[in-house]
Amino acid sequence: MKRRIEEVKKIVIKVGSSSLCDKDGKINKEKILMLTWQIAKLKREGYIVVLVSSGAIAAGMGALGLDSKPKTLPEKQALAAIGQARLMEIYEEIFQVFNMKCSQILLNHDDFDDRHRLMNLNHTINALLNYDVVPIINENDALAVDEIKVGDNDTLASLIVPLVEAQLLILVSDIDGLYTGNPHTDPDAVLIHYVDKIDDTILSYAGDAVSGLGTGGMATKLKAAQMVNALGSHMCIVNGQKENSILKALDNEGTWFNGASGTNMNARRHWIAYRTKPRGTIIVDAGCRKAIVDKHVSLLPTGIKDVEGRFLEGQVVDIKDEEFNTIAKGVVNYASDEIRLIKGHQSSEIDEILHRHDYDEVVHANNMVVLEER
């Protein structure tokens, strides 16, 4: 199948630690030079490029002369704080060789979860691109904890794609692409060059192999592909150890995940589905579950069985059935304490119970994304 590159104008490139480091886990300037040369060539061909770069902890290891990554979170965060400055120093030095400018942006998941912060981030990145500056984005590992972590830079890069309206995400890894099995252990594993649609068969090819330097395995890459393809954008996995693999992604290198067959989900629904962390859970009965999944209707209080967690009006929650399967995500019109009072009641009874009746629906269909079908 032919890769549809004629529609590609903006490219997000994510490079993992294994593609920036030598065999000892230290930052390798020659690898960053080759990466930057490919970015410069893409820019000279008219593409707009955003870079998501790992490597802060590895750079910190090099700065302190450590032979292995520490185990505890405070030690890793300290290395990230040391290494991020060193990593950007290297990027700035090498970008100048190609007469390019770069900038640093450090993020955590809350920056995507809050709509106002998300818009500010969007404006900042667009201003940088207008100045012809390449944004270099990383998770703020020096401060990140589980509650606010994105988790891995494959996911972070996929969250940047809708933010900058990119048509292509290139994941630069230490593997040639998606195989039918683990190529390190299965001699019959075959590289898949083109994925038209991510189905159960494709998902079954994801192993749990994790690089010794990075944090993302094939499962995170397929998750990123699903998120990107849902927008109608493409994704490609290439091996950073191979010469000019980023440039060749526009030809036939690696595995290409076609976005043309995606759902073309609008920005708001994509934000609800992928870029928010649920603040709680609403559990619905079987009849309500069927209506939501089959007809994509609004969630009314009468179908609600239970509420878990504490959340405010306007926050995103998971909607689960009685077997605790997540069937949808949506923005609530009432706070958790209010929903506990009106659950199981008719909408006409809301005013009598709460002494206000702003909405008939607990979650309106327009603010809900059904996940059961994916």
C-alpha cells in the first residue's frame, strides 16, 4: 500500500533514549547530530517539525558518571533535573550547526487535562513555530508523580499530534517496526510494513518487551497509533539505528499506520477519549449500558446504579457497566455528591431533590465518547 505523504505538512518526531544513547546508556552526540540533520532536511523541504525527546535521565547519568540507572524515584527525578539542562545544551549546540533554533517545553498530564492550560500550550507552541523555532518537548520527569504523569513519551507524542494538528507522528525506536512476533525470540516473526486498520489481530502482535533505557514497549506504540489514527493522522515506527530512517519513513521505512481509515474524531471528543484522566466512575445498569452503546444516547440519572470517587461538575469520568467494563467517558453536568442523590430517579425529580435543575442529563451525548466499540 502506498503511504499518503502528499497531505503531510506537520510532523511530530518522538525519539527514545535508546536512539540517543550509546551502549553504556550515555548520551551520544553523534546520534543527536544525525537526528538533527534529518530534522534540518525535513524543514528545508517545507515540513514543520516538533520534536518529543527522551534522554534527560541518561544525560544526568553521563553528567554524574553513573554506570546504571538508579532504582528510586527521587534519584531518577534528580538525574532528570540534572540531565534535562545538559540535554538541551547539547541540542542547542548541534542545532546551531544547521542554523536552526530550538526551545524547551516540559509537560505533565495536567497540562492536557485542563482545557485552559491546553489552550495556553497550543498558543505557545504555535508562536514558537511561527518564529521558526523547533519545540523540543519532554515530560517533566523531575517533578512527575503517578497522579500527573503521562507515563511514556510514545503517549506524550500522540497527545501533541492533535495539539499542533500534525498529519504524521514518527516514533524513532530501537526496533524496525511492528512484527508478527517478538523478533528477538521468534525466528519466524515478519515485519509488517503497512497497517490499514488496528484490529484485534494487530493488537495481539504487541509484546511486553521494554528497552533497557526507555519506558515504552510495542503496546504503548500501538496505543499511540490508535490515538493518532482516531484523528485521521498517520503514524510510523522506524529504527533510529538505521541510517536516515526518519527521512525514509516518508518512503517505505518501518511500519506505517494509516490514518485515513480512522474515525476522524473531532477535537473535543478526542480530548475526552484520550487526553483526560477520569476523576471518578459512574456505574450504570444493563438497560442504560445497552442504550449508550447501541444508540449513543445521553446518560440520565434513572440508569445510574452507583458513583465512585469525588469529582466536580464539568470533570471527565468513566462510565462503566455492572461488570466494571468501561463503556464510555464523558463530562458530567453534576458533581459526584449530587449524582449520588439523584441516581435511580427520573430527571423530573432532580429539582425536588437538589433544589436546582440545570440539566436533564448527567452526561449529555454530545459530551460523551463511547469506547465499547473500539
